[in-house]
Amino acid sequence: MVKLQHNFKNSIAETLFITLYMKYKEYQRKDAIIRDIDAYELTRKIDYDFSKFKNATKSQTGVVLRARYFDNAVKEFIKAKDNPVVVLLGCGLDTRFQRLRDVSEKAVFYELDVPEVIEFREKLIPACGNDIYIPLSVFDFTWINDIKNKHSDGDYIVVAEGVLMYFEENRIKDLFVNMANKLSQCEFFFDVISKWLSRNSHIHDTVKYTNASFVWGIDCDKDMECWAANLEHISTKLYCDFTEWKRLGIQGVLMKLLPVFRNAGRMLHYQIK
């Protein structure tokens, strides 16, 4: 089998291989938190040195816990709404549409990433039907107007998974403000890292093997509420909140006990009122 090589010029784009490979490894566990056959098959079709991530047990557990948490949020949203519109920012090679195939046909999915990633994705997972690709930067806010114009009566849920921490705060703020101005009654799920971790990409068990680095970190999950009057923090989920975190053994216990590690990564739910 001839494998597909990437030619990404954007260093952040390479991080999509981290999440893909973590799901590939997870698929092979008997106690898998998620069992993503598509991620497993995709990994086998790509010519890339995944072996540098092979010992990243913390990232593997974190990635799949996060994927399942956001999967469940999207699934419940689709089931509850009449006109669900799902927007996945920085989609990479994620296969959420395929993982949620039992409900995804009820919704319209928009998967957005920079053009070189969407081009690579199309070769592996061609867009189809109600799974629509948008080759744009998250910070090219024309995507907001375009989706809003196509679905004036839509119910919106936006997910940014493993994305925002690679960009400067002023760009993140612009994203929140533009969404707040144009996507009322929108549920927004995303993950953040602490300021401590944003300064320590070099010790992260996967990112340190790429040319990308963390930039944005926050310690107060309500910080973004002050960016727009209709932004509201609904909830925060920690990785160690999940029972499966215990599979990391004593390392997981220590990370749960020490605030610097316990709060290093969180999953947030905001609402645009």
C-alpha cells in the first residue's frame, strides 16, 4: 500500500497527527475509552513517524477522554435540537462525524481547517452530504457569516478541540467576540491549558516532538466572560474527573493531587446567550 505523505508548511498542522495516533493506539486496547476504527485505518494510510509519540500515555488518555466528552456533548445537542448545526474548528483528521453516525445524519456538520489540512483530509476522508469542509483559518471570520446565512434558523454548537492553546490571546479574543456578535444561542465547547503549561511545551509528552508550541493559557475559566456581555461560562471538566483517569496509576494519582498538574488542562462549556 502506498502511503500518503504530508507537506504541511504550518507547524501547528502537524499536531493533528498526535490526536490521530492517540486514537489509533486506543483502538487496540481491550478497555478502550473510545474505539475509533476510522482513526485506526487512517493512521495506517499515512507516511509519518508516529513512533515518536508511542510512549505518550498521558496524552493518549487525555485525548480520548476529551474526544468522548465532546462527542457526548455534540450527540446530546443533536438529539435535543430541531435544526442542529455542528461546527468543528481546526478539525484536522478527526472523525467525529463518523463516530456519531447514529445521530450525525440529523445535523449539518461543518469541518474547518487551513487549506493545506483540508486538502490532505479530502484525500483520506472525502467530504460528503451533510459533512461539509471549509478550507479557512479559524480566524478568517467569513465562515461565521457564511454558516449563519445558510442556517438563519439553525441551532449551533461549536467545538474547538486541541486548537486554541497554539494562538495568541488577542486572536482568541477576536474569535470569541465575533462569535458572540453573530451566533446567538450557540453552545461552545473547547479546551484550555493553564498559564504554567503554556510556558512549558518542551515538557509535554507529544508536543515537544513537533515544531509547534503552546502560546495561550488561562488560570480562571471565567476570564472570557468579560470579552462580550452575552458570553457565559457554563461548566468546566477536568481530565481527572473521569474514572478512567485511574489507569495512569500512581502518576495519575499524583497529577490529581497536585493543582499545577490537575488544572493544567480543562474542558470548558460556554454559551453565547
